[in-house]
Amino acid sequence: MSACPLLDYSRLCIHTATTKPWNLETACTEYARAGVRGITVWRDALEACGPMRAASVIKSSDLEVVSLCRGGFFTHGSVLERQRALDDNRRAIEEAHIIGAPLIVLVCGARPGQPLSTSREQIADGIAAILPDAVAAGVKLAVEPLHPMYSGDRSAINTLKQANDLALLFPPDSVGVAVDVYHVWWDDTLPDELARCGRNKRLFAFHVCDWKLDTNHILLDRGLPGEGCIPIRAIRAQVEQAGFTGFIEVEVFSQRLWAMDQGTSLTHILHSYRNHV
């Protein structure tokens, strides 16, 4: 695929999980060839080549690293397990520093059978524990609220209000929020909380995909923008009114997209971005 000079993808970031079958080198080559300027790296994509090689690959493609995904999962039943989670987050911070990612997105975690209040305390304690390492590495942390359907086992932070409240416990230049329309579009407090993000300078990342009405998997059947019911352009307007001018990240976990030719998948991504974002 050759880049089209008439189309502006200068604010488009693609998460490597969106084109998961491609290794990092192929993803970088194809994104750059299509005119995409930003990339978010899933940590799994580093396993094959390591962070040093990944840094070289990304630099040679002239892509800007938007973030590393993911850190978090601070909630566990024992002190030892929580310490292991902190160690893994510190490894993520080191990886982010090596590849030049200014931000780590946090999927904060939840523990089945554990009160959400306890999980939220563990999350706050976990962020506090790794924050000195992040500051020393020049890496920011973005709390991503996840839809309530994930509150049982993936995240006890389920609304933008909760994410804002959590971020406000920490310095504004170090901890903020990542807003993914998939998780927050339903919330009637969203406009007020986005405005609050802007006032407090906490809006660090903006992710787009769509909620398919006929979804067959709550994690792995997300839609490209335009394939579902989320008012993406209206939310984008609110995000930009809050002062956000950064990359707009297409993050779509989709077995359907992964099963097709990835060049075709990238064509669909570009089409959906320019027509529905």
C-alpha cells in the first residue's frame, strides 16, 4: 500500500494489537508506508525482538511512539503476588523508556471475590509504589477506566469519574487518564468528566473503536469506528474541547480483523478513521 498525500493521518496512531498477526517490524513498515504517524506498542510485540531491537525498528520507520500498553493489574490476594505485579510494572517502565514511549496505559486490575473498594485501595497503593520509577524514567502513567462489564476480573476502575479521582491523588504531570470510547461512551457524566480532565490537565490518551450491537465477545469482537453505535465524533469534539490535541489511537481487539489479510485490515482501519473519526 502506498501513502496517499491527499489524506491526513498525522494524528492517527494504531495500536499494534489492532494488527496483531503482524510482527513489530512489519507493522512499523506498513503503518509508515500508509502515512500513519503514531504507534502504540503492545508489550507482547516486544517479546520476539526485545525492547532494544524494537527501539531501532521504530526509529528507522520514523513513527512516533505514543504509548506502551499495558501496565497495571495491581490487585492480588497476597503481598507476594502484589509485589510481583509491581516488579512487572517496573519492567514495563524500563521497556517504555528504552523504546521511547512517553506513556504507559494502566489496566488497573480486579480480583474475583474481592470487594471493589479493596481492589481500588490496592490500585492506588500500586501506582504510588511505581510512580518514583516512572518519574525517574520520564514515563507518565495513564489510568484507563474499563466498562463495568470488566469490573469482576480486569479493572475496578470503571468510570471516568473514578479514574479522575484516582489520578488526582498524584502529581498532574505524572498520572492522568486514558479515555477509550468503548469503555465510557454510555456514561451520562462523560461530558462533565472530560471537561474536568481538561481543567486538571489529566487527559493523556484518546482511544477509538466501536461497540457492535451484534457483538459475540466482549473483549475480542470490537468494531472499527463506524461499525457500531458509539457517537465517536461527538466524543472526539468533547475531548478536543477539553484541550486534547494528541494522537487519536485506533485500538481494536477483533478476532475477525485478525483472521483477514492484514493489508486489507489496514485499508479498513484507514477508511474507518477518515470517515468516522
